[in-house]
Amino acid sequence: RAEPTLGFCNPREAQQSMARLHRNMHAALPPWPSVFLVITEDDARAALVAPVRHRPVQQHHDAVAEADQEFVKNFIPEGLSGRAAQGLAIVTCMDSRIAPLAIVGMKPGDAKILRNAGARVTEDVLRTLVLASHLLGVNRVLVMPHTDCRMASGTEPQIHQAIFEASGVDTRSMEIRTVTDQRAALEIDITRIKTYPLLPKNLEVVGGFYDVKTGKLDLI
């Protein structure tokens, strides 16, 4: 049995709140297999006195802090200004197999890196490109999705279902922006940048697919 991590001031109020949440969720959404957690009075009472266990999380934070201490020992300030020294902005996926600067032969300070799930040109990407192109030296953009992308592995409903099965969280109220045709999506995203009225007219935009198995970047 998992250790309780949440406490309620009143066990009866806790049960009533869970029941209201359950009713409201299913009134607002189409039918879906539901998972309902029943909290007994004993569970709620135990939550009031049980310590919240943060130790595993704290260990991860400690490891990050220790790694940074080692980084600081060898850190050499390079006097970078925050501008893109090579004038490039890369829009790519959050996939941890992608090292954007290494792929294009650059180093920190050379380019602006914009990442999200699927390497899509969203409103926030456009907002960032406006700032980068007008204030931070960006004059060219590379939109770089990749092979074996989770966002291209299923339809919108399938990804929502996968999230629900993995965590019990219903995410259908938000758009995941899945892709069924990566090349078509890339062409649309390139067009979005080229036609966005707040971006410089002379901004160069190209697209390419990065192969996570070979390291090859194929420009289109």
C-alpha cells in the first residue's frame, strides 16, 4: 500500500470533494473508462499524521547540485552576450536523443534553441522567434523534427488514451498536436514562419529531418 502524501482537514469533506470532482469530470467529458479512488476515513486520518516522503526527489536534486558543483570547478566564462552569434535559431523536439548544437557543428552562444514535443511551430515558438529575430541576432531558422518521434506514432485520441492508461489523467481538454504526416506538417510549419507578419521579411527558413539512428540531417 502506497504511503499517503496528501492530508485533509476533515475526512468527510475529503470524501465529498472526491465525489464532486468525479461527478464534474464525467459531466463535462464524453464517456471514458473511469478510475475512482475511494478514500476511507482511516486513510484520511492517517494522511493527517503521516510524513510526506520527499527523500527520492531530494536525492535527485542533490545529484543535480553535485553535478553543477563539478561543472563550476571547470567553468570558463566566455563573455557571451546572449545573442545568436551565428544568427541561427533551431526549432526541434524535446527528444533527449537530439543534441541540436552538435548536429549543426556549433557551440553554446552560436544559436537559439527552441524545443517542444514534435518540433511544432506553435504560437509560443512564433513569439520567441519574434524576440530572437528583432533583438537577439537571429536571421535564419532551421525547423528540425526527427525520426522515431512519439508525436508521430499515433493519432490525437490514441495519445490521449496512452496518457490515460499510463497515469489515469484525462488530457482530452488540451491539444497534443500529433502528426500523421511529418513532411506535410513540416511544410506547414515552415510556411507559418515565412508568412508570420511580425517576423522580418528577409528571415531565412529551412526544414530538415534528423535521423536519430544515423545522426544524419536531411534538409528539404
